Amino acid sequence: MRKFFLFLLLPFVGCTATQKIGYKTSDLEVKQPVKTIPIRVDIRIFEDNRTAFEANGILFEKPRQVVIEKKNYCINSEKHYAKKDTVVTQLTRLMTDHFNQAQLFEKAFYGNSNQSDYYLTGTLNSFYGKQEFSKRAAVGAQFGLIGAMATSGAKTPGEIVIELADIRLYKKDGTLVKDFGTFYKEYNDDFSADAYCWCIYWNMNAMLMDFNTQLVEKIKTEMADFLSFR
């Protein structure tokens, strides 16, 4: 309900409203018993390689509501992500928190620390979301609060792609411990929609939570051959 009322307020705060990348890591379900990898790891800020891929260009060039092949869409336009706290810094910080909540490692640290013996790297190739614009939600918004409430359950087909490459674990002396390669997830579903194209940002966050959860399982599985679990 809180998010729904935020939908109603957003049109009045201006078109430069800043969107954050995040979710409540406290909501994560941690499987018991927990198998923790007994190392302390820095999660280095990811390299941002998105501009190297043509498909991502629209996120940097267009506003959040865009016409593609004569059809209206909502996209997670880069315009509404914070400039100082960049996409890759937010993603790295959130992944660090997720790892700690999931108890993947003994301890994960954001960036560079002097408390770890290992570090993890990654390159962001895609953080892309697109969904059809909701005509139903747009019509409802014309009738104020009552109309917005009546169409609050609107959903439209969409596609979300998240790809993190060059995921590698090193010792602090630079020795490669494990190359996890590339982790890619594509989500095609009917996603929550609103009249102002803000939902796409929240849908990205929801799928990111799933992405990070599955990445935890990938790392646990592949590290089993290298380290003994507690």
C-alpha cells in the first residue's frame, strides 16, 4: 500500500525524481542449515561495460517513457538513477549486503578493506528493463485517487535482463582462486505497471533480488570443490 501512494505522489515531484537500486535484504529467506564459505571477501566495485552493447543505448539516450516500433514502452532510463551514487556502486553495495544476509562468506566488505584476504570482481554488461506502457493505468490516473486505486493492479508484458561478467575471486596478492565466468538472467513476465513509468524501476529491483539469490547458490556450488564449508 505504501508503494501505491508513492505512485500518486511521483507525478508532483518532477521528472527528475531519483530512483534507487535496492530491496530489503532482511526479507531474504536463508536456507537452514547455513553453509558459510569461511573466508573474508572484499566485493570490489563492478566495472560498467553497458555502453559497449548496442541494446543498452536506449537507456542512456531516452527518457523512461519511449516509443519503440510505434508502441509505447517504459524503460529504466539512466536519467533517473543517481549520478553520484552510480548504478554499479549501488549494485555492488547491495550485493555485499545480500551476501552478508545470506551468510555466503564469513564476511563480505564493500569496496576495498584491510580486513579481508580475498576480493571478488565483476563487470556489468546489462541492467536493462522494458515493459509495455499501461493504457489502463493511464486512463485511471485521469480520475485522480479513485481512478488510480481502481487500476492499481495493472500489469503489462515486459523483459528484464541482468548480466554480470568476469566474476572472479582472487587472493589479496592477486592470485586467481576461482573464475565464475558470466551470470546471465532474463525475466519475461507480466510486471506491475503505472501511468508514469516508475514501476519499471521497482520491477528491476524485484528481479535483482532473485538474480543475487541465484548468484549466491552458484558461488556456493562452484566453491565446494575449492573450500571446505563450516
